Amino acid sequence: MKKLYFNLIMLTLGAAAASAAVPEGYYDSLNGLTGKALRQAAAKKADGHKAISYSSGTWDAFKSTDVKMVNGREAWWDMYSSNVVYTSEGHPGMNVEHSVANSWWGGTKNDAYKDLFHLNPSNSDANSRKSNYPLGEIATGTWDNGVTFVGHPVSGQGGGNNYVYEPADEYKGDFARVFMYMFTTYENISWKSDKSWMFEVGSEDMFKPWAVALLLKWHRQDPVSQKEIDRNEAIYRIQGNRNPYIDAPELAEYVWGNKKGEKYYYGEYEPGTEPVDPVDPVDPTDPEVPGDILPGQWVEVASINQIYADAQYIAVGESAKVAMALDTSSTPYASFFQPTAAVTIREADGVNVIDEPAQNTAVFRFIPSGAEYTAEITDLNGNAKGYLNCSAAKNVKLAETASPFGLSITSDGVKLDFGNNGKLYYNPSSPRFTTYTTTGQEVPKLYRKMEVSTVVDTVLTGNEEVVRIFNLQGVEMTADQEKLPAGIYIMVKGDGSTVKINKK
């Protein structure tokens, strides 16, 4: 079968979609409750879930819960580092990591120890560095790998511990909802008083006030992602229970937040009123719908997980709305990249979009090189022009040879790190893209060209000649089509072609 490379359509499904696959009546026992009683009712939903065997059983489960596609191959989804380890290689240099440290409670080999909701494949170095520290925001860093940050906490955090660990922005909500789940589900296990930096056993909230504030902050700033929805479904198929803070994000507000003390009703509708049916995903090829993201447009990249093989990317200085320009007029090429003319950046489906870049825009094609990347530079039509090169003199330019760089993406933008040769910046005061450091420079934003497969509005019958099925995050799903929850998927057919399908 030919290699599969596909780009994904960004869909805003809303909170209703997050709970679309929840079995009918699953959360009825929570209705009408408040505060601690509400949290304890949520805990009962996890009672009696199936605890799988640890270690080998966990890695088997991870094949369903924590795998993504990288360069057309399955790789472990590591939320603690940017290292790529393909599942076909086993899991060298990786651990099964407890996001809520198992040293925080006694009798460690219990159901909490084996609960998949807080277990993840993790780079072993990151696992060791984060130790058993609480979550927190870093004031002074002591170690980081661009994804996990360790250091001394900001004032008011840490619960008296000198160190905390801070996840990448794209995963902060994920970790917040995991901690909410764990301290809801396992309130009554033997928590250790000398590790009680975040929790307070027997209290109404279970968490200390600073921890409540932090978790709610991250929960609100980083809403439930498709990754979490898919993982929640996969764990439900294995363990038989769900994370209510993923299915019903509003629940956190009733337990700890701005609706604490109010009676909760699943879906936030009052008794006697009917829930609103989830809105069907908008067909992204229909130009009549305002705010659509259409084929050929360029969409801001928010996560390293949106870096795909053979996709096209452009670097943009956001303040001036200019892209890195392609200039092949001189020999040798100029020692830095000039900006293009300004382009229009608009918002669609909650993300920034560029409809039409300038004709002389330089286009990146990222090529993995071990733990780093190189970049081929093309024009907008995909014609190769050379490679991104950075010299010891901090000249970033177009050249015949490529320079490797570290690649990470934060809320600030894309970070291309050439080590001692500097990081890529846009300098608005002396307009250019370069690694030479001066004041007022900004990290550029990265935009990806959207390509769309055929959209087929159909119900899977189980009769299609299907080889593999992927969700919109690039995670391969079960081959048993009848077990797939409702949603949008990429289906790879027997002849190697792909179609986009909507299972209802």
C-alpha cells in the first residue's frame, strides 16, 4: 500500500460534540446535586471499572489510547517531550508515567496505580526530571525540553514544595482534567500527608485553594480537544468508565468554579426542558457558510501535532502580517530572508487564516532528521528552491545544504532552534527574518496549507473494503467499524485511496 499522508480539517464542534458519544442516561445520577455531593456522585460512576494489568497491559492499551501518526507511521503520543518513538520499535527510552505521582498515596499497587486516565507513555528523562512534583507555573526554570518545564513555582503555588512541573500550553487542560478526575474518583484512598502539596483530604474541594485556581485556569484556557475525546472513548472501551470533566467540561464549574453551589444538570439544561441536538459538523467545502476554512487557505498551526509529512507551511511575522519571502535573485543568496508584502489575516472557526499569501512567499516542507528537523524551501507551487540554512555567523538563508534545528510550537509561535547559531525571529524594526538577536524581535507564527479529501456523508455499514481508519488527530482507530463512535474519520481503502467519512 502506498504511504498515507493526509492533512486534517479543523472543525469547531462545540461542547455538545464532546459528549455526543456518552451513553444515554450515563450521568443522570448527577442531576440536581451540588458541591461535594456532586463530586462524590461523579466518583461513583467510576466504581467497579475494569483495572487492567500494569506495564505490559498498559503498553497494549496505549496502542489504542496514545498513538498518533508521524510521517505516515504510528508513534507514541508523548505529552512530556517532542521525541518521536515509533510503536514498531517498541518503547525504548520511555516509561509508563503517572501524571498524579503514585508516591502521593499509600498501598501504591491499587486501582489508582493502574488507571489509564492518568497513565501516559513518557520520555524517561522527562519522567525523571518532573519527579513527583506538583503541577504549577514556573517562576524560575531549572530544566525543560520545550514540552515539560521544571523549576521553582510562582508565588502562591507549589503548596510548600520548592519545585513544580508545568506542561506545554496545549496539554495544560488535559492534565487539569486528569487531576480533577483522579481526586474525584480516588478521594478515599490513603493519601500521604507529607505529599499533600495540592490536596487536602476531607475538605469540601479535596484540592487546596491554590490548586483549585490553577486547575480551573488551565481547564478554561485549554478546552477539551479531539485528542481527549478520542482517548476518553478508547479508555471507556477498555476500562468501562469515563472522565466526566471531558464529557461535561461545565461540571468543573459546578464542583469548584463560578457555579459552585448551584444545582447541576447534565448538559446545563433545567428539568423539563429538552436538550438541544448536537449541531452536525459543517461541510468545509461549502463556500456559502460564513467563516469556513476552505481548501487552499493557510491556517495557523497551534500544536507540534499539526506538523505533517509533505504538508506546506509558511512563517509569518504576526505584528506586520508579513511572510518570509523567497528571493533567488542573487548568488550567493542573501544572508537573511526579506519579508513579503503584508497579507490579510482573518479569523475562521476560531483560528487565524490567510486566504492568499504573497506570490513570493517562501514555503517550508519539514523533514525529520533524528530528533530534529531540516526544511526544504519551495515556492507556492511546490517547486524546490533549496534548503533552510543557518551559519555560525547567525545568517539564516536559502542554500544548497540544510541545517538541522529543533522544532516546537507554543502560544507565542513556532520556535526553530539552531542551537548555538540562534533561533529564528522576525525583526519588525529592521524588517527581516534572521537568527541574529536584537531587541523587539518576535517568534514567527506558522501557517499550514489546508488540503481536503473527499467528504462522504454516509453511515459505515461494515461492507467497505477498508484497510485502516484514522481519526482527525491522526490516531489509528479500531478496524471494527461497528465499534467506532459517531464522528469524522479518514478511511484508507483497499486500493490505498482515502476518503473522509462521517459516521452517524
